[in-house]
Amino acid sequence: MSDTSLLAPTLAEARTGLAQKSFSARELAAAYNDAVKEAEPLNAYITPTSERALAMADAADQRLARGEALPLDGIPIAVKDLYCTKDVLTTAASHILDGFRPPYESTVTGKLWQAGAVMLGKTNLDEFAMGSSSTTSWYGPVENPWRRAGDNRPPLVPGGSSGGSAAAVAARAALAAIGTDTGGSIRQPASFCGIVGLKPTYGRCSRWGVVAYASSLDHPGPMTRTVRDAAILLRAMSGHDSMDSTSALMPVPDFEAVLTGDIRGVKVGIPREYRVDGMPGEIEALWGRGVEWLRAAGAEPVEISLPMTKYALATYYIIAPAEASSNLARYDGVRFGLRVEGNSIDEMYELTRAAGFGAEVRRRLLIGTYVLSAGYYDAYYLKAQRVRTLIARDFVTAFEEVDCILTPTAPSAAFAIGEKSEDPIAMYLNDVFTVPANLAGVPAISVPAELSDDGLPLGLQIIGRAFDEETVLRVAEVLETAAQFRHLPSFIAGGRR
Ligand code: GLN
């Protein structure tokens, strides 16, 4: 039986506990390995790496004993199975990557291990990160550790695509995790699972070794229990990388140092276009409370306009599939994973891709190929690129007037597994508040704020200027303090472990 008391500390607290030798990295890793096992019903992990976790923890303990502790020494972390990890199965939750063990490590995971972190395993996701529910995985759907209050209706989705990482952190089957966010895949699952999720500025964290979905929109980022933990993890993940030509030559600030709790005089934009038709009353009410919390802390709410918002989803669902159709052309049965033999090379390609990709991935590849085809390139792809520029310009204009923007993270709480699977458009609408920050490349965080009428977590989002994660984190921490979100998912509270 594991020592569940070791699962309670946050990342920042565990760092202190390790430094003070209240427990060892090995004890911490062992407790989390047990928690990973006990959380198996959630299907949050595709590949647990418990042996590796213990070995990494032992190395951390030796450094701690020598007084040479690294910034993340002994911190157990879960990794979305979209990051390549050397010699460890990397699947992108797709059948087509069967058996793929990368001969290299992604830059971001490499940085974490160099900072002393311990790898707990690879977490489940929507296939190739395409989705908002973590139900399209070849390895089966992820279950949200939260249940609606007093009900035994079907289990809920954890959001997506980084749903395994979010569920693992929420269920205390990881101290923290990393995800990727192309249109909301860190923030929306964070909102659905009651944790913090941060999408940094485009270029802040290297994409090298992250399985590509839509390269101009993909962002690695941290998923944690607290804003402070996100600041700690982001620092270790960030920095220029010569292997990624879009990675930014920017100094990495000490993000933790900016968490002063002082947001007096900060101007917070409230974008009127985010009041979308059919938004549930409880989301609107929560947003209003967020405004009041920040006002009470001395910030100044300002109504702003982001006029291009209504085009963001349509723009995203042209650009993301277009880039995906190009990126996923590499899965041809020759270089990676699955191969289904045919009578000719063309037939081998077709059979491999037909067997290897799930329905949602095929849908995206068809859309992407269509919008890039000769007759439609100008009408769809080029037009979308132009609108994207206007959306980015909206933010530049807004940030001349305000320091950050407050919005809900998602238009709903977690929904049931299967609920929207037959209706791709309903699924795509989930991204309405998160997609604009990806198109503009600006940083955005989701902070757990309240429970819905059904007893499920709801998040609020802070969006900031490019490379100003500091303001985003500072305001987010004040929001977190005001919200006092202390609820635990039924998976823990119900004593399932
Ligand atoms: N839900 C969005 C999509 O399906 C975003 C996914 C993501 O951020 N990876 O494209």
C-alpha cells in the first residue's frame, strides 16, 4: 500500500520536502508509481515507466545527498505521449506509430530530465492531439476523475487532447505533467479536470521532438496543481533551441519570482465578443465573478473588443488540418511504426494509412488536403492565413490598452464520453475561447475557479502579451487565491484509492 500522504504536496511543497529530507525522491517516486497503478481505471497512461522513475529518483537522491540538487530534482512528472522519449514507446495515441521507440529525446523532456525531474510515464491523448475529449485514442478513451454530483451516469471526458496528463494530475497520479496545445489542448482539459494549464508564447518552448500536428500552432506547456507549479515547470521547459527554427532567442525569466500577489493597477480586458450565443448562464456568472475577484485585488477591468473573434474557429479548422495533412504525410509505412503490405508501393501506402489512422485523423487529413488543393488554396487556405493575421492584430491592438485579458476557458464543463463523438461540429465548438490565443501565438493560462451546478470544475482563462507570461502568471495566481478552489475529484474524495 502506498503512502498516500506523499501525494498531497504540490510541486513547490515537494521541492521543499525533498530539500529538507522529509522524504526521499525514491519514496516520492514509489508513492506515485503506486498511484499510477491505482489510477489504471482512468486509462490516463499509455505507458507507465515505473522502473525508469525509480532509477531517476535514485540519481536525484544522490545529488540531493551531495547538496548538489538540481531545480526539479526528484519531481515526478507525466509526459503526454506526443513527446518523443528516447527508447521509450511513443505513440501519439495512434495505431500507425505501433512500436515506435524514438532514437532521440524531445528538447523539452530532455530539459526536464536535465533539471532532475523523474519520468512517471507517457499519458494518453486524442490521436495525434486532434480532439477535445481524449476519446479518439487507439488505446481507448481517458476517464475524467470527476463525476457529476451524486450520479452514476456514464463517465465524463477529461477534455483533450492532453486529457491523460490532466486526468493524471487531477487524480494525483502525477505531481505535474506536460501537454501540448494547438487549439486549447492544455487549457480545456485543465478546465475540465480542475487543474492549472499554461500555453506559453509560441517559440517559448521548443517543438523539437514533439510529434507535429499543426506546426505553426503547436505549443508545449505545463499542467499542474497550482499556478506556482506551472511557473516552476515552465522555467525548466523554456529556452532557445537551435533544433527548432521557430524557437525564440529570448531570455528565460524566473517566472516564480513574479508571483507577488500584487496586481494593483493592472488593466484587465473583458472582450465583449466572448459573450457567445448559447453560453450557459453559469459560465457567464463565473466570468463575472472572475472580474470581481480581480477588481477586488486592485486590478482595473476594461471592456474591450476583439472583433475578429467570430472567425477564429473557422480559421483554425482550415489552418490546423492543412498543416496536419502535410505533417502526417510522413506516416507511409516505410519510416515509422505500422506497415500493411500491398501488391505495389502505392497500395502499401494506402493500406497502411487506412489501417493506421482513426476516423477523426482521416477527417482532418481530408479537410486539409482539400483546402490546400489547387482549386481551393486561395479561397480557403490563403484566406484563412489573412484572417489569422487580423486575429493576431486584434490582440496587438487590445494590448495597447490592457495588460491581460480575462475569459472563460471553455463554454461548458466536462461532458460524457460519447456525448459529442457523433457531431464533430459540436466538438469543435469547445475550442471557441482557446483557439484565438494559438492563432495569435500569445500566452494563456486556465485556472480552476468554481464548480458547475453539476459539481464539475470550471476554469477561467488569462491571456497575455507575447512573451509576457509573467503578467499572465501573476494575475492567474491572484485569481487562484481569490477562487479558493480546494475541491477534489470523486476519484480521490470517493476513496477509490
Ligand atoms: N480541439 C482542438 C483540435 O481538435 C485542439 C487540439 C489541440 O490543441 N491539440 O484541433
